[in-house]
Amino acid sequence: MRNKLIILTFALFLCGASFAQEGSNLAQDADISIYPNPAVEFIMIQIDGKFENAEFELNSMIGNKLQIKPEEVGIGKYKIQVKDLATGYYFLVVKDEEKRFKKAYKFLKR
């Protein structure tokens, strides 16, 4: 039983599950919104929570990593231009290495 628990914990860690210190759940402490969806020219990311070093990664539906330049437009608010992307679905990965948080959000580019 103990070995199964260790394997499960390791698998969750590899999958990018969020772990927080002192038993609190960071995912509950942070509220992340991505809008508009579908997007035409840009997407806005609003992060309400305990992220100090948020990083962003944009991937196509087939997994290709795309270059982006997030622009901070306020406290916890970022803007990413998507007007030059082809129409389709994309994944925006929001991560904070210090907090061990990583989560992907799907949006449609029209």
C-alpha cells in the first residue's frame, strides 16, 4: 500500500499537479481568468492570488511551443497578442516554479 501511495504521489508530481507548502492548496488560493474566449487580437490573463513569479507558455493543439511576449498591464493582469496566430485551439500554460503550480487553459483563436 505504501509503495502505491509513493508511485501515485510521484505520478501526480510529474503531471504538473499543484503542491503548496504547509498543507494549503494553492489552486484554491489563486483565481486565474483568461478572456476573451474566443479571442481575435489578444487574450487577457487575470491572476488573483499568491503568484509572484508567474510565467506563461503557449502551445498549439498538437503541442508546438509558440513564442509569446506577455505584457503586464496591471497588478496580476497580463496581455498576450494572438492576432498573428492561425485560427484554432491553443493551450496557455500558467506556471510558477516557486509555488510548484502549473495549469493549462484552452482557448479558441478566431
